[in-house]
Amino acid sequence: MTLTRRSFLATGAAASAAIGTPMIVKAQPSEYVFGSSLPMTGPFATAGQLVAPALKMFEDLANEDGGIGGVPIRTTAEDSGYVPQNALANYQRALATEENLVYYYGDSTGFMKLVAPELKGENARLMGSTSFASELANPEKNPYQYLAGPSYEDQFDILLQNIANQGGSTVAFIYSNTEFGRDPLERGRARAEELGIEVVLEESTKAQGADVPTHVTKLAQSNAEYCILQGYVTGVWPQLIGGARQFGLPTKFMGTFWGMEKLIADRVTAESGPFLDGYLGVMPYRYSYDAENAPRYARYAEYQKTAFAGTPLETYMPTWGLQSLCAMELGLMALRQVHDEGKELTAENAAEALASIQDWDSGGFFGVPVSMEGNKIGTGRVYEYSAETNLFTPASDWFTV
Amino acid sequence: MITGNLKASYAADERVFDNPNKRAFFYASLLALAGMAAFANDYVILVACQMGILLIAVTGVNVVTGYTGLISLGHAAFVAVGAYTVTIFHTAFAGTIPDGMMALIAIPLAVAVSTLVGIIVGLPALRVKGLYLAVATLSANFIVIFLIEQEAFARWTGGMVGIDTPVPNLLGWQLDTKREMFVLIAALGVITLLAVQNLFRTRVGRAFIAIRDRDYSAEIMGISLLRYKLTSFAISAALCGLSGALFAYFYARILPEQFELALSLELVAAMIVGGMGRTMGPVFGVLVIVMVPEVIKSIFGVATGGVAGVAQLLAPLQEIAFGLLIVLFLLFEPLGLNHMADRALRALNRWPFAR
């Protein structure tokens, strides 16, 4: 066949159509990816190892509900070792290798701060995290990042409000000498003053291996009725409470989200006795065993029973897992809304949809309908630990601050 | 049979690249870097930048430990000083100095301040050696981080919560992407390596080596220990300061925890794995320390499809694999990867007469 100009153009057009057609078909991706960095090794490996299985559960249940507009989702997780730069590299790798990455879940305040200025244009994704750092809940500065609950400042507000409601007049703040520990202090001081509560002690400790007797002695000297512990995960806070009880102090101890895990409290009780009895703390979410009128929790429980048989997750979802699940459910809801509105699944559209969430009946996480205000949900309530039943049970109504 | 490179004059022996293979390698490396800047994806650029920043700091540690024989476990402090100097300078002179000039002043200033701190930290090196010096320098790391974290300086350093860093602007060229930063980091990385290679052709560099090999013999030969040990610390700290300045420009935020003991140990580990007292040692070391964990992670990621449940089980294995790799290197090639590469290249050069 002689190649004429006409036949060349016709062949070219046919070839373009043949090559282009799959591109058009490809406009609907085969999957959407929810990436994550988790501390599966390093100082917070316990938390990361417990959260990882929850992601698979989230994926399976979301896909049972049709993914996003019929397109299934896939979750991925990579280890960060709790090093912000590693998590940043994980995020960049996910951007480079996952074509349809629509959401990312970070594992530390440090990572969220490090990545925030990078979230521009094509590199931006809607991003939840394990952090409740107050600084992150700032739509102007960090439009694509959000907290799936109250910030640490909000949690202090809730605890101080509870102290005021109980007629308390003095409080001590004991915190780890970390960014995490210091986060809500300033706000706490101001709020305590507003509520007429005197802050009689502000004591900084090491995040690990603190000099417990010294701190307990200072607490005894301050004679505080309540003591709020902030900035600890698995260690120090139980030792401080144990030390205070041995000292005979009647001080009531309170914690925030990361110091409220039942698995830790149970282990401490089993190993060292019932001194955590009466320990109070703020928790944004209902514990997984509190599944009455909580269809989402019931569904989780059903899945856990079969998928996680023989592991601690068979009958209980740790609070750390609940936090990740809640964050991802919020992200999924926002992305579904964007899809339903016929818009592209960009971080900007997703953030806009997320900000519009009002009076959400979470089906389990929160005991009341909640709203996303200023990229956070400022709702939580106080729970109390019983060493006899090994359960945290509600000690207040839900507060929204 | 080829037994070496013929050098017919002293000048030939003095050349930075004393044989054609080295020259070819150098130009090929420049081409590869240019190719990366143009074609590599964002992830590769990110990892390359991390390697470049670390490379400059490891080269600094190599000067003081590899060449001069003074063990330091506190070099992360100099990186921190460089990073915070740049950030503080930008905060202090915003609006006073034109944007396009800021980085051109801030980078040399960061180097100068780190040099000064390096001289102060190096003072104990005049009295103590070996493990005692390691402990003395270690304390420098803790002191610098302690000062950065103090609330009293938080206005400048951000305290515990860290501080946002500026975007560098070189005479109107805003380096606001990782790719643009890669160009700067790669250029300074290459210059650093060349400068250090050159340093050890000079009287100063040879004095360092003499001190490393036997300090009292060096002193008897007329080398002032006071002067050269402090010079070594100063040059080493200056390079770490440069690395810190780039660190601040590269990451959008710096946190004190990024400059703690772990970084100092990483610098020393990279130097040992790569090859102490060799110009290319830090390059090999950084390749292992930064790239190998990424490669292992990518291999595991491909093997498992990134499934969270599997990743959860394999994450500790990645750490073990990386640890094993380092141990095997130290067992079978204690002189570092550089030595391994040397042997391979020598065999290639003399093939088929030698293996």
C-alpha cells in the first residue's frame, strides 16, 4: 500500500483513537488508595502494630458499601519508626507510586508539621493523623489536615470543665517535657483561671524514665485536688499514679486521649495492683465495648470476631485504632460527597466537603451528633477506670467545646 | 601488566583526579546528577536530597574522625546550629535585607557560626582522646538541643514545637520545589567533596593524617596539635553547618528532635560503613544508610502490595534486614564499602592479570 497524505492522516487518526480510548476509559480508576505511615517499629510500635489491622477492616467494610462511587478503595501502610522524615519519605513514595492516592494518614505531629507546607497543588491530599495537636486544627494554615476529635487544648477544656462541675478548686499539670506534653498548657492555664480553678503546680517530667519520687513529692507539697497528666502514652503516667498512691495522696488523676488506653491500664492493674482505680480522663470516642445504639461498632465487632480471632482485637478495638478508623471514615465520607457532587477527588474539594460535615451521626464513635468546626471535632467526655471491672465507664455527659 | 598509574611529574601526582578513570567517573557523575534533576520523579528527588544533605555532614565527620582520628559523637549539634542560624537570620532580617540576598548571606553565616561552635567543642580534644573525647562531644549535642528547646529562646528557635523554615531565594531564583533544592544540594555536595579531596593534598590535610596516625610523633615533627586539631574541628563543623543550612532550606519545618543523638550516630555509622578517611567513603556510607532502607521498604512494598496487615508483620523484619546488612559489612569489609569498590575497580583495571 502506498502511503498517501490522506491514508497517513486516516491511519494516524485511527491509531490516536485506539491509543486514546483506553485513556478515556481509564478516567474511572480501578481503585482509590488510602495511604498511611504507622510507627510499626520504634517507641510507639505498640500503637502502630494495633492500628495496622484496623486499616484492613476499614478497607473491607468501605468496599462492602461500594467504595467511592462504586470504585473500591485500597489501604496501604508503611513503617515510619516514628521518625517524621521517614514518614515524609513514605508520603512522597506513595505520591510517586500510587496513581490514585486520594487520602493519607500520618502518624505524628512532627510529620504533619513537616508535610504541611508540601501540600500544594498536585502534591496535596486530604490528611488525617494520630495527632491531636492544637496547632494542626487551623484551616487557614493547614487546609487539608484535620483532627478526628478534639485538640489537646479542647481535651484540657473538657477536663477542667469537669473539675469545675465537680466543685474542684485546685489542679496540678504534670506533663512530659515534649511538644506533645506542652501543647495545651497555655490554654489550660487560661481556662482554669476562667473557671476559678487554681493551678497549684506545673511539673515537667521526662517522657520516659522520669524521676517519679521527686515529681510525686512536689505534687504532695502542692496539695492539688486534681492532677492532669499530659504527653504520655505507655509509660510514666501509671508510675506517677502508683507513686502517689503509695505516698497516700488523695489527688484525683486525669489523662488525655493517649493516656486512656484500656490495654495499658489493664496490664498495669494485672502487674502492679488496682491503684489505677478511679483514674479519670477525657476520651473523644466511646470505647469499643460500649456498642449500644452504635451500629458501626456492632459491624466492627462482627468483623473483628471472625477476622481477628485469637488476637486481642477479637473482642476489643483499642482507642488508637478507633481514632484511625474515625479519621478515615471522615475522610471517606468527604471523598464520597465530592464524588456524588460530580467533582474531581482533589484535596481541595475533599477539604471543602469535610468542612461541611454537620451533625454527623457517627454510629458509634461519638455519643452525640458532631460537627467539623475549624478542621476538628471538639467533642469528648470524661471516663473513669475501674480496676475491678477493668473497664473505662462514662463519668460525665458529652462536652462540645 | 598494569601495576598502577604512571605519574611522570610531581604535579601529576598532586592532581585531584590522578587518573583518567577518576576523571571519567567525575564527569559521568555530573551527567547523572543533571539527568536526575531533569527526569527523576519527586520521590527519587526527595531521597537524593536527603542523601545530599547527609553526605555533606558525613564528609564533615570524616574530616575530624576519618582523617584526624578524633572521635566525635556530637556532630548533629553543628547541623542543628547551621539549621537554626539560617532560620533565625531570615526571621531577624526579614524586610531589611533583600530576599534575593538572604540565602547568600545566611548560608556562609551558618557555616561561620557552626565553625565557631566547632572550635569551642573541639577544645577538649586538646586534653582527651578516644572514648573520653566521644563523651565530651556527646555532651555538646545535648547542650545545643537543650538550649534550642528552652522557652526563653522560643521566639527564635520555636522551642520544643519547632519552627517553620524559610524558602531560599538566590538572586531572585526562588527554590520552592524539591527539584530546585536538589540542584543547590547537589552542587554544594559536589563542591564539598572536591574541597575535601583537595584539602588532603595540602599541608593542613597531611597534618591531620599525621595526627591521626600518631599525634605525639606529629607534634615532634613540628605539627601544632592545638592549631590542627582545632582546625580539623572547625572544618568539620563548618561542613555540618552547611549541611544544617541546607536541611533548614529543604524541610519546611525543623524540630529539635531531628538533631538529637540519633543523627550523630547516623553520621558516624555512615562514615564507618562507607570507609573512614576516604573521600568517597561518605558517598558509599550515605548510599547505604539512606537508600538501602528505602530500597528494602520498596521491595517489601512490592512483595506485599503495601497491605497494612502484612506490613505490620514485615516492618520489624526491615529493621532486622538493615541491621544485618550493616553487621555483615563490618564483619566482612571493616574498611568500608569504599575499600570494596577499590578492590573491584583495581581488578577491573588490571584484568585479566589480577583478580
